[in-house]
Amino acid sequence: MSATFGGRTGRQGRLSSWLRGRRPQEAPDGSGREALLLAAAESGLPLAPAAHPAPGYRCSCDRVGCPTPARHPVSFAWQTQSTTDRAQIERWARHQPQANFITATGMVNDVLDVPLEAGQEALERLLAAGIEVGPVAASDDGRLLFFTLTRGTPEDEDEWWPCELDCHPETMDEHPGLRWHCRGSYVLVPPAQLPGDNQSVYWVRGPEHPLPDPLTLLETLTDACARYAGQEPDHHANAAWPLGR
């Protein structure tokens, strides 16, 4: 795989071309969508229905000026609703043919969510080093999502940082651009459609790849994010991610 990416010169162009080449070609009847959702569930990712794009860069929900169009669950009970049950996911997919789906994080999986450019650099380094990366999704709004095992819930709740703190840009000064989606958060799971022409979320490495421990990816991702932001990485900085897990 590292040979595919080549050297540092011209790397981003080759990586971008490779990412584009990884887009799945969905069957006209939508069976490809359902198969991808079921594959994600079979790998252990709990799913729940989400909103989808509406004409005019709007969201299918009823909220005027939705701040995250097509990127949020349709039910406030998404955490308890999320499931890997095949029959339920088939019903949702067939009765809501336009719906996106989210996976609830902090149950089985976490997601390390980084800017696309930093993620491309990190992905090259990880694969070249022979590190098991696991599933990776790309989003046309400029993010790369690394799916990992969850670190679980600590015995001492005081040692837990809520995911809300990890996902807001103003909390990312020490590790710019890195978002650790854990308990209380979610991400879109491929295949998902975003507002705009041909904007989507799609698998770069599919859910058939085993989920890795996030700590095996973290240093490489934080280094890449620091370089992306024009900063020197500081491995001893107080990180804005869950502690004590």
C-alpha cells in the first residue's frame, strides 16, 4: 500500500486520487447501500437513522436553519435506538430509502476524526509502518474518520472528559483539528449523502478491517494534525481527549 502513495513530493495529489478511486459504485436499486450498512452492523457498529439532504442545501428535518444538515440523528433517543440488529436495520433502510445513518460511539467503537490533509499523511505513515489501521471513512466536507475500539467507561466517572469537550474547535488548541468521538457522540457511517452536488461520506477502508486500539494510532494522528496546523507536536501536552480510560 505504501508504494501506492509514493514519496512525499506529489503525495497529496496521489492520495486524493486514491481516495476518489475508493468510492463505492452503488447498485441502482439501492441494494449496495443496504449491504454496506449491514456490513457495518455486522462488524459491531451500532446504527440509527439520520437526516438526509433536502433541496437547496437544506436538511430533511423540520428545524429552520439546521446547523448540521444531513449530519444528525432523526430521533432524540438515538443512543438507545442504535442497534446492530440486521432485521431492524433492513426495515429502516427500506422504509427510509433516503436516510443517512449514524453510528453511536462509546459503545463498541470510538472515532478519531481529523482534517483530510492530516489524515492522508497519517494514513500513509501508519500503513507504511505496518500498523493495523482498521476502517477509515472519508467525508467530502474535508474530514477523515479512523474507526477504533472504544476505550470504555472508567470506574471513576470524575476521570471522564465528555465527548462534547473533544469535538468543539475551541478546545483543540493543543492538538489542532483532532476530534475523539467517544461516549455521547456519533458520526455518519457510509454510505451517507451530504448537502451539495455529489458530496458524500464513503469507506476508504471498509468495516471488514478489525477495529484497532485507538492508542496505536493516536501519536501519528496528533503529529499529523500539529503539522497541518503549522505547529510542532508536543507529546507531553495536556490532551483534549478522554482521560483515565
